[in-house]
Amino acid sequence: MKQTDHAALPQGRDIPYLILGIIGIGTSGPLIAKSTMPVPTLVFWRNLIGAIVMAPFALRNGEWRNPGKRKLIGQSVLAGIFLAFHFLAFFLAMRFTTVAAGTALAALQPIFAATYVRFKGEHISTTSIVGMFVAFGSVFIITGVDFSISMRAFVGDLFGLVCAVLAATYVAIGSKVQKDLATSTYTTFCYAACALTVIPFIVFAKLEFIHFSRGEWLLLLLLIIGAQFMGHTLFNLVLKRVSPVVVSLIVFFEVPVAAIVAWLWLHQSPSSGLYIGIAGILAGCTIFVVGGKR
């Protein structure tokens, strides 16, 4: 069985897709931090609308009629469940800590994705593993800085780390499923499952569901256009051809985009120690991909 080159860089149309994706998800953190809509409600509407938009394309493909594809659809639903908890953790991180710290920790997902493929028996170079340890070491700088600021910020960091693990799992499942399933079918069932997963949180916590200001609905609309369609949907499309490790690595560039938007819009200026931690994560991820190419 041919093994995947987990350091092969994207080519052709995948490059502009990924650039648009980075810009899209880079706006996610600041929009979530700005919104006051309850986190599960925000996750529900974002993914329900995403599923509704993608459904006509999935219906046209008609893959759900194929008995051989139903197992893959079931795995798409599983990916949606992981995506739901990823979103819950990420959204909470944005509310508890700074956008820069939360997105930096969430962007550790390539390290967890690499651990997954290594566990499967596929090759990850020694140099790449060194890069992983550099990135993980930088995590302790960020969490240490935030712990000295407040327990709330530290809890936000923990949500960011959990978010990274869940994101890596979601991306790994999506990469495998989309080898034989259209992206439209995958995202329809994945987003729908994500929306359904958070309903119990809304019901049992008796959260507000509909009655929000126009400003809140506008923030939700921008989140759907940017993070959901430009971000997640385009990244899922690229996963048909590019390793989940590389896609997860490129997602890291969400961090500077989110930090710049948060600085200009929300006036969040991270401390110098936080910048050192973010730089360390970037360096570790760079070592990871360069080591892989060697």
C-alpha cells in the first residue's frame, strides 16, 4: 500500500483555496470574541445554515442512494460530532482568553495530526518530531504567561488545547472519507451532525435561541461566510488531495491573521511573553514541514 507523503506541499488550485481558507478562519476568533450569542447557539446556526447551503449539491450527487457509500456517510456524521466539540472548545477559548493565545493553541492541530499518522505506522521524520517538541514547549510559555494573568485566561488556554486535539481528529476522518466521497456530501452530513450535536446543550441550559439583535445576526452571517465556507469547506475540498498533516499545518497561519484583526478591531494587544510563545509554535511547525521535506 502506497504511503502518503505527509510533507508534500499543495499545488495548483489548492494554493488559492488554502489562502482564502486562512483568511476565512482568521476572522473566526475575533467574530466569536465580539459576539454575545451563547456558544452552543452560535455553533448550531453556523452549521445548520452550512448544511442547508451544501445540501442541494449533495442531493445532485445522489451518493446517499449508494449502499457502498453509506458507511462513509456514517463516518461523516462521526466527523461532525468531533467538529461540534471542537467548535464548543474553540468558541469558549475565544471567550476566556485572548484571540491570539486561543488561536495559537488551537493551531497545534498539525502536531496531533502527525501523531495520528505516526500511530498508523506512516513515516514522520526525526527532524519533524523535533519541530513538534519545539511547538509543544512553546505551549508552556503561552499557558505560563496566561496563568500569571488570571485563572480565566489559563482555562481558555486549556480549551484551546482540547480544541486542537478535536480538530486533528475531525480533519483526519475528513481526509479519509473524502477519498471516496464528494466534499458536498461529506460537508452536508458533517455540518448537519454538528448542528444536531449541540441541541442538547441549548435545551438543557435553556439558552436563547432566536431573539438576538441585528448586530448579533450580522456577526453570525460573517462567521458563516468567512469561517464556515471560505474556511472549513475549502479546507475539506483540499483534503481530497493534500495530507491532513499539511492542511493542519497551514491552518496555523490563522494565528497572525486573527491576532491582527483582534488588535485592530478588538484592541487586544498580547504581552511580549505571548508573542515569544506564538513565535515558538511557528518555528516548531516550520521545522516540522522542512524536516519532512528533507
